[in-house]
Amino acid sequence: MAPPSPRDFLRRLFEAALGAADPARCVPSHLPAAPTGRTIVVGAGKAAAKMARAVEDHWGGPLSGLVVTRYGHGVPCERIEVVEAAHPVPDAAGQQAAARILETVRGLSADDLVLCLISGGGSALLALPAPGLTLDDKRAVNRALLKSGANIAEMNCVRKHLSAIKGGRLAAAAAPARVVSLLISDVPGDDPAVIASGPTVPDPTTFADALAVLEKYRITEPAAALARLRAAKDETPKPGGPRFARVETTIIARPQDALEAAAAAARQAGVTPVILGDSIEGEAREVALVHAGIARQVRRHGQPAAAPAVLLSGGETTVTVRGQGRGGRNAEFLLALAVALQGEPGIHAVAGDTDGIDGTEDNAGALLDPTSLARAAAVGIDAKRALADNDGYGFFAGLGDLIITGPTRTNVNDFRAILIEAAS
């Protein structure tokens, strides 16, 4: 039997997903033994500050260090300095923090430990341009990639080859110290080399790969960035290199964990969960069409599960920006889902970014129900026009259906849940 309030049910699933990726829950059991030498903590990402706090709360010996997180995502720490910087387009604060982090790990001995706390968002936050590039060059490339429809692996391939710290360069600088990296994954497939552009992980991609990404999306500026990629000098450290002999990497939370936590919450409510996948990619509106088709199959034919059921999925969709509206990929997904479903009864949905920020807006995501299109029309909002203008935020804000969580201080990518109620 479906829950009495679909909205409350969907919100509970989103909260369960967030709880599974809470650094306070997933960091402590993965902490390494203390070294005979110094312990240096460094890190970057939207979860970095809360990860640092979890380390402080469970580390018995001395430690020091520096982590960088997004503005508004900081957490008070006593021994580890927390710096806030801009995301998704980097700023000078991120550049300065990255330079300090790189300097902090240099000159260590084999008796020392570098504990790296890495999560999604680290690519923009560790903004240390490679020689010959400026921060403005990096910003220009980031903006172009964000608008292009490039997926996260493609974007991070480029970022690694324009950086002095990503693509394994941070770990290489720390040798011969032991390097233990704890990662919270926000990328489809959970590839450590892609998460935050892999600052402590050897990089299998090349300058040629990075250049191919820019050519694919017809990105021709800035000239300095393209010149560096074409010159192909100072390649990123590759797998099997001796500087990675004492590097250990563990993923401590991933999108699948969030989906499984939501599935458990659904079962407790008497709703059958169907996990469609934790690494779904593609244009948000195209992914929405597929989800709409599966939701209809559940409602009309009881496949792949009989209603009440909830379709769960994660991953990172993309939006090729053509309009002037406000909206992240989750709002775009939901708006496209609304247009596809056309108010079909008994189908409700939530979509949100687990970091609490959908794109660059102040919402995590939004809620959708069978009345959304009619309520929008009643206040003069045209769903198809809003979708054409990439204005998912404006659509759901007009209905009062945005989900505002504030920074969650974790990040396991997007979370989507579509509830299909049993026919009455």
C-alpha cells in the first residue's frame, strides 16, 4: 500500500540517501594507524570540512593540515585549517589553498603520513594552474565545459592536464611519505582517477585525450590552454610509477550506498524499490524520457515491479545550456519528466543533488506530482517553454516545490526517486 503522503515518503528517501554518505558515519572506520612520524591532513571537496572534523573527532595523536571546501560548506575544526573557495568556477582562494596544500606535502619523510580527504567538487577547489596558465584561463575552460554538455570524466580529463596538482601530482609531491586517500565518490563508475580529478591517483589519460574533449565540444578558447594541450609536455604521472608505491586509496561512500539506503527505507514503508542504476549519464531531458517510460510500465503492466513501487537512480546527467533560465540538472530532469508524463495519475518524483546544490542554485532539487503541470498553468507558467529556456528552477520555484537543504557537506552525486502508487 502506498504511503499516506507521497511527498513525505520521497523526502524520507532523500534523507536516507544523504545519511548513508554522511562523513561522520563513514570516515572513522577507515582511518589508518598513526605513523611514527608526522600526520598531515589535506583535502578538497564539498565534503572535505566535515571529513576533516570526523578525523579530528577520532584521531588520538597529533595532526595538522589544511582542506579546502566550497563557500558555505565549512565546519569548525581545531587542528585542521578549513579554507572556503568558489565552485564550480574557481577563484583566487582556491588557487592559494591548492598552492599551500602542495607545499605542505613536500619534503616529508618515509615515516610521515599524508591523509588525503577527497570528495566531489575538488576539481574546481584545487585550482592550481599548470605553468604558463592563469586562473582566468582555468575559469574560461571551466565555464565552457559546464555549458557544453561534457560529462564529468571528460571535464576532469581536461582539468588534470591544465593543473599543477591534479592527476596524481599531489601524491607524487608527497613521496616518499605514505599517502592514504579517503574518497567520497560523486562520479558514475566510482573511478578514483575521476573523483576530484584524482589528485592522489595515477592518471591513465593523456594530453591528446584532453585535447580531443575540447575539439569534440568545439571549445577554442583560451588559446593558452589549447597551446598547453597541443605541446603535450610534462605529462601527468601514470599507473605503475614508483611515486605511487606507498599510496593507498579507499572509497568510503558512493552513490550505490545512497540508493541502497533509500531502498531499505522504501521497503520499511511497504513500497517495492527498483534500483535502475547508480551511474546513469546523458542529457537530463533524455534520461527523464526513459524514466517516464519505465514508470508507465510499472503503473500499467506491473513491470519490472508491481505498484506501489519506487524507481531509484543515481549518476550525473548533463545539460546542454541553450536558454537563459535558471536551473540545475535535477530541476531539468524533473521538468522534462513532467512534460513527458503529462500529469499521469499516481506518479510522484523527487530529484536532488546530494551536496544540497543543484548546479549553482540554492536548492538541492525539487518535487513533482501529477498536479504540477495544472498548477503551473494556473499561475501562467508554461512547462514546455520553461524547459526550452532551461528554467527548471523557475518552474518549481513558481509552484513552491523546490527542496532547500542548504549545504549537506557530502556529495554522492544526483539522487532520483519516482514513486508509482497502486491504482485505487
